Amino acid sequence: MFKRFLTFGAALFLLGLSGSALAAAETVTLSVPSMYCSACPITVKKALQRVDGVEKVAITFESKEAVVTFDNAKTTVAKLRDATANAGFPSLLKEQASRS
């Protein structure tokens, strides 16, 4: 009986690890064409930083882009795009750069 319990416990433990083991940092570039003033990147950056799972945000006003690194187990590109749109700056996925 104890052996079955240990086997079951080990299986549950491994299943729990597999979910977090599949999580990966992902970096995407969003095009944010409606950034027209020097305050716009600040607003976009704050909106993206509020999304659970976002690890890093870099905004380039000149190219009107946001490079976002996030945990793909906690959020999605759609949620990132929703965050910019809700802040008044609709965005498009420009590049899906990397998965770590």
C-alpha cells in the first residue's frame, strides 16, 4: 500500500513539474503605429508591464515598436495586444523572435 502511495505521489509530482517545465520566456515585437508623441511610449510600456507574466518591455518611439519578453505559460500575444489596445494604442504582431 505504501509503495502505491509513493508511486502515485511521484507521478503527481512529475506532472506538476511538467507544466512549469513547458513554460518558456518568449520575445515578440509589436508594431504600435499610433504612438505619435514622446509620452505615448510611457503609456504603452506601463500597460504592457501590468500584464501578468511580462518580464521585460522595451519601447522604441522612432520605429513605433514594443519588444516584449514574457512567460508564455502566464500570458499570450493576444493579451499583450489587448493591453495596448485598452490603453488606446492598438498593436500588431510584427515578429515572434525567440523562445527560451
